[in-house]
Amino acid sequence: MTAPPVTPDGRYIVVRGRLWRRANPHLPEAERQRLVDDLMAARRAVRYDPAARARVHAAKVALGERGPVWWTDGAPDQNRRMARNTDYADWYAGLDHT
């Protein structure tokens, strides 16, 4: 399996043409790993525990994948938008989509 493309500024990955916000790269590794572990445990529990969805959301917010953006330059959040319809359109058009 090939890793998804990452935007030049490192803010998003592209999956099936759609931008998805990446985790905050400024999180200390131990904290990031703890949050990922929490996220994965909550995802596994969603089938059995209705409260697990809230834990998934909380972990994603803490990682920076949801909620307020983690960058500070004022650039808008383009999460979940089709890459071809964003500021990354030219970059995305230049990728090999095979």
C-alpha cells in the first residue's frame, strides 16, 4: 500500500481526491502516540459502545484533525474538500493519479 500524497505545506493528505487534515506535527511524540492509541481503541469500541463516537471525536480534536486548525498563519481550513477545488488544485493536478 502506498502512502497518500501530502500537501506541500504538510497540512493535509489526499484520499480519493479529497483533502483530510493531518495531525498536528508539533505534538510531542509520546502525546501523539497516546492520542492515536485512544483513537484506535475508541474506533474499535464504536460497534458496542454508543459513547465511543464522542471519544473518537475528542481524540481527533486533540490530534488536530478536527476542531481549530493547528497552523497559525491564518490560512483557511480546507478539510474534506475536493483537492481540485482548493488552493492545492495546481499541485494536485500535477500528481500522478494512477
